[in-house]
Amino acid sequence: MKWFSISGISKEAKRIRWPKTKDLVSDSSEVIIFTLAFMAFFTLCEFIIAALLKLAGIGV
């Protein structure tokens, strides 16, 4: 069996363990929650640094 052939690819595709819907939703939710949390953290940090720089007279 050649690996890079239609039969090899289809045989390999049958061996893949596709995630269950519950696992997929759970993992996707975790990624979205962590992304939103990091977005909020970095946005808050940016506002704090901008305010400190404004108090110091640096920037506009």
C-alpha cells in the first residue's frame, strides 16, 4: 500500500477518531472563554497603561 494514494488516504481517514459533539462543544467553549478572558485582560491593561501615560503627560 502506498501512503500517498487514494486507497491509502481513505484507509487512513477511516482510522481517524473524530470528536463527539459533546467533546467538540466543550473544547470550543473553553477556547472561546479563554480568548474572551485574555481579550478583556489585555484591553484592561491597555486602558490602565494609557491612563498612567496620560497622567505622566506622555501621549495624547
